[in-house]
Amino acid sequence: MQKLISEIKKCTFCEPHLDLGAKPIVSFTENSKILLISQAPGRIAHEKNLAWNDASGKVLRKWLNISFDDFYNPDNFAILPLGFCYPGKGKTGDKPPRKECAPLWQHKVMQNFKNVKLKILIGGYSQNYYLPKFKKQNLTNKVQNYQQFLPEFFVLPHPSPRNRFWMQKNPWFEKNVIPELQERVASIIKTENSNI
């Protein structure tokens, strides 16, 4: 896995299309238990060279009910966005992840995991990539019916502060979905760590 991570970190395949150049940001080991699959690192992640160390990350860790240290332990959580590099600024937020990245790397990485218990699909891009049969379902519908994707996948909206209006319009999410997410995450992390 270290060889694969080293290979990823050297990747410059999309560099001509990236506003700030190539800087792949991933974190995983062959023992990662939970995969966090999102769209792409943001500008702050690019600058700090650390994914989810921003307002969105704080919300995500709250949803998961997990500490900062447990979150960044790659044996617990693999950070595996569809696009490994910051794609740049778009008109209404960040640009979409580069389309070349996921087909180039996702399968190569996935086949090396030995201990994955759950794949958390954060936002529409990751859900459309891993659940192509459900592309026509909007994100709200997918998240509301999250149980149809279990036990392999857990679908979530993006925890960005930009989505606060979605949260306000959909109070069932924090009331019904988040408790089950927390229960599943706690069960995986606690059970697996007690076996070490």
C-alpha cells in the first residue's frame, strides 16, 4: 500500500487542468475499516495538505461522532476522494473532480483493502460514481432512503456550510439518519480496535 500511495502522490496526470497544480491528497492503509469517498479536496486541504481540516471536516466529524485523532487514523478511516487534487474554483463553489482521476485510481486502490466494513459516499459525485443505477434519484431521495444501500454503502450529503439550507429543510436527516451512522461507525471502530 505504501508503494501505491507513493505512486499516487507523484501523479500529475491532470496537472494541466488544475488551477493550483497537482497535489494528490489521500490517506489509507490496507487495514482501513471505513472509506470516506467524497468529491475532491478543497483549497484549504490543498494549502494544508490535509483533507477535511476545515469547517466541512468539523461537521463530518460531528456527524460521525468521532475524535480528531480517530478520524485521522488511516486504519480507521481511508480518505479517498474521486479526484485526488483540488480542481480549482468554479462559479458557485469548487469545480467538479477531474473525470480522469477516478477511473485511473479508484479500482487500483479498492482491490488492496482487506478490512473494509463500510463505504461512506459523501455528496452527489461519489454517489453517482459508485451507485450509477441511482443517478436519476436526487441526493435528498438517496439520503432519505439510505437503508437501500446498506450494508456496503452509507450515503450522505456534503457537510459543507453551503448546505446549511438543505439541513434546515430536511430535519429528518439529523434526527433519523445521523444516529444510525454514528451507531454503525462506533460499532466498527470499537469492535475492530478491541480485536487488535
